[in-house]
Amino acid sequence: MKFIKNLLENPKSAALSIVLLFIMSFLLGLAVEPYRISDHYWIYQYGNILRLLLLFSSLLFSFLQPFMVISNHKKNWKKHLFWIFIGLLPILYFGIMMLWIMIRFDDKIV
């Protein structure tokens, strides 16, 4: 319970946890990929579901983190602007990659 309270009140730990979740989702995807074509296909299935949960939860928390920082630190939220930006990195990365894919493969999708 103390860990969750610390995440909600401390912008530094929240931002680092969000980025760590995002990185862990990619590492988990790499770790379960060898099980895709094997007798242990269930490891790949469950690992892929867990990877997607980590990825989308990090994107959701990345979106919500600036609002939590501003609501918890109403008078001095500008002091935590660096940690707000660090917390936004996963959603910025996701948005930039989606934009790049749409520009790069625009005429090849259809």
C-alpha cells in the first residue's frame, strides 16, 4: 500500500515506473519470441498477453501521470516538469512511431 501511495505522490518514482513498464514490455516480447514455434507455444501466448498488458498499462499511466502530478502539486507543479516529460516518453514514442509508420507506408497499406 505504501508503494502505491508513493507512486501517486512522488512524480519521480511514477515517471520511472512508467518507463520501466514500457521497457519491460519490449524485453518480454523479445524473451517469449523463441517459443512462438515450439512445443511450448503456451509460453508465447501468455507472455504475449502479459506484454500487451504491460504496454497498454504503461501508455495509460503515461497519459494519466501529468494530470496526477498537477492535481497533487497544484502550486508547484512546474518544479516537476522534467518528471512529467519523462513520464510522457512512452506515449510520445508510441505516437511518433505510429506517425512514422503512417507516413512511410501510406501508399502501401491498401
